[in-house]
Amino acid sequence: MKPFLSLLAAGLLAATSCPAATLYTGDRIDGARVIERLDVADLPVGRTKLWFRALDNPTGQAWYVPVVVVKGEKPGPDFLLTAGIHGDELNGIAVIQRLTQEIDPRTLSGAVVAIPGLNTPGLLHSTRTYTSSHGGAGGNLNRLIPSDPEAVAGDTDAATRFAARLWSQLFMGNADFAIDLHTQSRGGTYAVYVFAQTKAARHLGDLLRPDVINMDPGIEGAVENMLNGVEIPAVTYELGTAESWDEAYIGRAMAGIRNVMIDAGMLTGQVATAGPAPFVGNETRDVSSPHGGWAHSKVRLNQDVKAGEVMAVITNAFGDVTATLKAPFDARVIVVPVDPRTDPGETVIRLLRWNDTLPCKLDGCPTSVDMVKDN
């Protein structure tokens, strides 16, 4: 048995020893039932659409999160697929909508537990954060996912409570492996890019066939890293730029996800490995502008650059060059600007390279390496 499938088998065995039950509120929205807790084991074969009552909003009503479960006729793993934890990152939502419409439960083994929009208030406000009211920016949900939901169940802010309920009421018990879909933040665009923390996550990354894989120790409170921490293999899958749907990125993601499902025995077929193998690195560097102004990129995504090579120039309002940004070392370009307006200190280009001196290796990062604490 493949190592990844061995992990899935262990997860399935653990799931059978920890029964739960989907908890329905009795309400319906647009015909779909509302739940307080999900247990995919007690759902019927087929396609089930639900609304998860995540939290109260400032007017005393509720924030609802959409959930689609496609359950196959044959047994198999539970695949958690999420998107929109940052409310301006949209490509993944289109991926989930199309994938769940196309999967045939009659030929599926296991279940796809898909959440096309984790951050309802952020999506409504088109913000990266959980922005629930007129009070302004809220917390970054992808830094607030708990390792222990009970630790944040008491006197905490709304964003922390929201993140804890996603974890305990939706994720736990419904995932044998997971992919969390993202894009770059506003102003820039990623290549097709996977963050991988463990050996099993690296295997997922290879199947997704991205442009680059970053072997990364992780960020405390991120969906991917908290799942890996409880031995549920997971990756973050970055797809282009914010606030748009890009057909090329969406298509590549769907092809990569099908590879993962075929490898896990959920779908029949052959894993497609056409095209170049991903570039693998373990060190990123943000090249920022010393001045505000207009960024003119001289490089493209997935370009290899040499130390000292000019990657961008910054101009003032009159077009005069005020700064020249050069590569600090040999690397691969993984972020370029799509909005030329640039604040002082803002990232213009992001690079990825392999550094043998760092602890993360090709087959994963040591558990002794602490995750980054980041806002």
C-alpha cells in the first residue's frame, strides 16, 4: 500500500471509532437544510447541499457557510476541500462549484466535503479578513484555526470563535486529507503554488502539478498546518490573483485535484503527469520597494533570475525612476505585481529558492521546527 493511502486507511479506522452526528437546526435556506455540526458518515449517498450556522452577526441574525457533500456509492476516504477563508480570494470557489457539480456519486469512492466560501463576512466585504461589521478590519481566520477548539470556546472575539467552529463542527471527523484553496492577496499574482509541510503533504503537492512547491514549516493557525498537526495530510494551493476568476488557474486546479482523487482511489483513471515537474524550494524572499510610486516589473512568473538581475523599477508621478529592485540571489519568481501602485515597504516581487542549510528538506520539515507566528 502506498504511504499516503496507508495514512488514509489509518484515518478511516480512527473515524469509525469516534461516532458523531450531523446536528440540524430545523431551518432551511433556499431549500437547503441548516446544520450546527456536520458528520459526513450519516449523510446519504449523492449530493447534499447544506448551510452551516457558523456564528451570530452584529444584528443578531446568523452568518451561514455553504457546504456541499458529494458521497459516493462505494466506501473510501473523506476529502476536505475548502476555499475563501480570505474573502477576496475567489478562484477556489469556482473550482469547488464546478468539481462538485461534475462528480458522479455512482462512480465515486468516499466523499468530497467541500466548503466554497469559509469566510462569509469577508466575502461580502471583499476583505481578506473576517470583517463582520461596520467596525472595520477583523481577524485573519487563516491565523486563528485552533489546535484545541476548547481552548478558545470562552471569552474570545468573534473571529476566533468563528474559526474554532469551522474547525470543531465542520473539519474534525470529516477529513482524511485536505486541500485549502487560496490566491495571492490584492495587488499581485502567484504562480500555481503549493505550500507543503510534511512528507504526505509533499505527495499531495506533486499530484497537484503546480509550478512551484515550497517546503515550508508552516504558520500557526493556518488550516493546512493545523490539519497536518493532527495527522491529516493537507496543503495550501495558491491559484493566481485575488478578486477574479481565472479560467487557466481554475482548469489547472481541477486537473490537479482529480489527480489527487485518482491516487487516493476515489476516482478511476490514470494520474496525469504531463508538463514540467514543479520547482521545489524552501526559502522565500520578498523584494520590497523603498519608496511609494509605480512598479514596473521586468520579470514574469516562473522566470529564473540571477543574483543582481534587475527585476523591477519604481517611478514617481512623473515617470522618473526612484528605485531599482534587484534579485538578492539566484531564484525562481513566484509573485509579480498586477497593480502597479506601490506603498513604501510593499512587496513587489517574491522569490523562491532551495537552501540546503535550512531544516525543511525535500521530504518534509522536522516536527522540531516551530511554525511561524504571523498576522
